Amino acid sequence: MLRVKRQREKLRESVIIFTLNVTASVSMTYSNLLRSGFFVLFRFIVTMLLYLM
């Protein structure tokens, strides 16, 4: 019983670490896109679409 509980805790820790890594990489990619001006282009396209509608 104790061993199973320990394995479950280890699994939870690895899941948390994996989630944090994914979140960090996603936010880094997002900030890089923002820096390169992709976000501005996206907003311009959305504004044009709204204007046409």
C-alpha cells in the first residue's frame, strides 16, 4: 500500500513538472511571436474582418 501511494505521489510530481514546462515553453513562444510583430498583424487582420462585416 505504501509503495503504491509513493508511486502515485511521484506521478503527480512529474505531471506538475511537465505542465509547468509546457506552460513556460508556450508563454516563451507567445512572447517571441509578440516581439516579432505577429500579434500586431493578427490584430490588423481581425480589425479588417470586423470592418468588412
